Amino acid sequence: MVLTVAEAAIPLPLPGVKPGLANIVTLIVLARWGWREAVWVALLRVLAGSLLLGQFLAPGFFLSLSGAIASLVVLGLAMHLPRRWFGPVSHSILAAFAHIGAQLVVARLWLVPHDGVFYLLPVFALAAVVFGLVNGLVAARLLEELHGAARAVSKASATTPEH
């Protein structure tokens, strides 16, 4: 929630181009606890974030919801790809493309009744690559640190003598 609210305060160069910082949490939950838990985190974030920011049932809510649903579907499919080549970074980029793709479709069907909205596709695709890459790298780093901390705790508990 903090990341969602913080992101709302960041000035945007173009409407709809946001870094998607809260998706870092979704990626971590996906990697540590699985897809169902990631779905709960993502959908609750969209709902609670829209309520906190006063955008519940406004167009922004539906754009965010459609993006979240599309990215969750892609993440659910991407989980079945070989882990050797696909991890938090590739998952993040795939999810970013799904998110922006769904938002463009909803914007075209509901808000902008003209195909001109698709002229923005290269800008949004570039943003998806950049922000997907950055968020994936941050998520991968945090997952490494969490894994390292868990190993340290496990190692310390294994070497602690019992009384």
C-alpha cells in the first residue's frame, strides 16, 4: 500500500506511465508463496489503493484492475516456464507488457473511442521494458537477500546447542 500511495505522488511524464513499484511485492510473493497468494496481494492492492486514493470505480480503478488481472494471468502461465531461464526479471517484464496491453485495450474500448490510442504503444512498450526490468532486478535482489537471511537463521539454529 505504501508503494501504491508513493507512486501516486510521483509526477508522470505521460498519463498511464508509472513505474509499478508495488509489483515488486507481487513478484516476491509469487516467488516465495505462489500464484494464489500473489493474486490476493495484487487484487487487494488495487482495491485498497483505489479506496485510499479516492479512485474506486473511477476509470483509473478499472485500468489498474484490468492491468493487474492481465499481468496475473501472464504470471500464472510464466510460472510454468523453465526456472533456469525465467525468474523474477523475465516475469516482471512479461507482466509489465500484459499490464500495459490490457490497459490500452480497456482505454480504447471505453475511454478513447479511436485507434489513435495505439500510437502510444511504442512509448508504453519502452516503459514496460524499463520498469519491468528495474522492478524485476529489485525483486530478484530482495529475494536473494531473503534467501540468504533464511539460510543464516537455519544455519544458526542448527549450530545452537540445546539446553
